[in-house]
Amino acid sequence: MNRILQFCWQGIVALLWDSAGQIPSVLTDSYDALLSTTLRNYQPKLRDNITRGNRLVSWLKAKGRTRKVDGGERVQVPLMHAQNNTADIYSGYGVLDTTPQDGITSAFYEWAQLSVSITIARKEKRQNSGKHKALDLLESKTMQSEVSLKELLNNCLVAGRITSGASSASGQFSARVGRLDSGASGPLPLAVLIDVTNSRNVAVGNINPNTYTFWRNQAKSSTATTFAGLKLEMNGAYNDCSKGAGGNPDLIIADQVGWEEYWGSLQLNERYIIDDKRTIDILGGSDALKFRGAVMIWDEVVPDPETNAEVVSAVGTMTVSTMYFINSEAWDYIVDSQTDMITTPFLRPENQDASVAQILHMCCTGVNNRRKNGVLYGISRSIVS
């Protein structure tokens, strides 16, 4: 009997000790375990939502241009810079050309890492005790983090970064950098992979276009003052990107004004509005227009590379418009197979009364043929007819 009383007393003391907050509570452990398990089970939907929330990535995925690789120091993208000259016509016992061929090399792209934290304070846990309230709290916190990571990824891929006070027109854009770690770089943006100065003496993918002409994208400065002139320039840019093997641009990303000017020239031609349900679903909306073999959309963070304006960091003033002509066959969006929107368990930091989990993504963007992509820049924003 005494041993039974002693056991009960030890249990009561332990419960009181726990209530005083001197040791981690079973409630906190269970709460964190529930959140961690639920968040882990949500990973596939989270990955899909964030991918579909970025129209460039969503388009590349639909075109089969996204792939997963198993880590590595950098990402290697094979590319062809010259044709095989042994291609010939022969007859019967004619001699066949067996000259060894070069023309194959690789571009190398650096990994970028993105993260967003989901933090839940102990007070929030107590205010939302019970399984259903806990899951409601997790849902709202996850939704907030999901939206934030979508925006960060889009800013990295579309906006990029320009140094404030860049001294010359058509300055050099670069990858966005970390807010807390300025030495960390995001994936390469449109303005780097499709440069308005296509012979810039800066390596992209470890290849310098100033030295190697095959590694130069198409770039055309606009002088149009009418809708007809604008469409003529768009045709020229599209055709330049279509030369040679490898197809034509299938996606055009413009800023809002550029898209509206093209739309203004087509108001009476409703057949130019994309109504294919699959395309609308991929791009997350029905504001896609048709331009020849491409779909044209707009994004609010497309920069103005001619005057060094970038809206995300509020650098410069957008004075002219830009259109990027993208051939998805020449693009790659690569993700680390072990870090594709994964979630970490909820853990308690040493100096906070809260539990924290992260959503992590490791990726890079690259191109295998810059010549198949182009940019029409310096487009007047006052074209009305």
C-alpha cells in the first residue's frame, strides 16, 4: 500500500512540476508531433501549389522542362554549339565521313536555396488547443508561408536584381540575394538568361557570350510608335528566336503595359484570346493571349532592363516596357530531389517559447541554347493606336 501511495505522490509531483513549466510538457510534444505529421502529409499539395503559383515554372513543367537531380556541387546542362559536319549524301559504296566531331559542351549553374519558416508560439498553441483548432491554426500559418514562398520564387525568376544607381543604360542584372545572408544568391532571372546586352562580358552558366557568339540570346531595341509597328517588331523578335533547329518561342512574358498595348491592337480579334482550358489551368488565369505559336502573359515584376528599373526593390522608374520571348525547349528548371518543397519537423529554438518548422526548396534555372530566346525592350508606353 505504501508503495502505491508513493507512486501516486510521485505522479502528482511530476504533474505539478510540469504545470509550473519547468520541463517540456507532453502537450507541447504531442502538439508539435501533430503539426509536423500534418505538415509532412501536406507536402505534395504544397509543392504543387507553389509550382502552379509561378507561371514560368508551371509552363516549363507542363512542357516537360523540369527535372530532379540528386544533388551535386553544381548543375550541369549539356548543350550543342555546333552541328555535326559529317552529315552528307552518299550512294552505294561511297565514302562516309567519319571525322571526329566536337560541338558539344556543358553549361554549369549554381544551386539556389529558398526557405520560409512557420512559427507557432506557445501562447498560440494554448489559444488553439484541441486537434481541430490546432489544424486550423497550422492551415492559416501554412497558407501564409506558401504565399510568401510563391512570391519570393517569382521575384527571383522574373524580377532579378539591379544595383541601385547603376551608372549606364542596360546595366547588368543579377540574381536576387538573401535578406539576412547577402552572400546567398537565388536562381538566375530572365534578365540574366535573356540579356538586353547579349554580348555582355559576363559569364552565364560558366560561358562568356562576349567570347562565344553561339551563347548570345536575341535582343532587339524597340522604336515602334504604333500598334502596327509594335507587332512588326514582335514578329521580328519571334522570327530571330525561331531560326535554326529547336523550334520557336512558346511563351512571351511582358510587363503589364506591354501586354495591354498588344491587347489594345487585338481588341476586335477575339480569336487571339486563349480559351484552351488546359493552358488556362497551367497559367492560373484567362488573361493569356495568342501570338503566333506562343502564349503571351504579363507579370507585375517584369523589370525595365533598358533604364535599370526593378520594381521589387523599388530601384529606378519603369519608363519603357519589355517582352521576353521564351522557348521552353531551351530551358531547364532543376530541383534537388531531396529538397523539393520539403518540410522540417517543428522544433523549439533555444531562446524562444515557440515551435518552428521550415519549408525548403533547392533549385536552379538554366538554358541550353540562348540563341532560341530573345527580348524586345525599350517599348514605348504611349502607344495608343
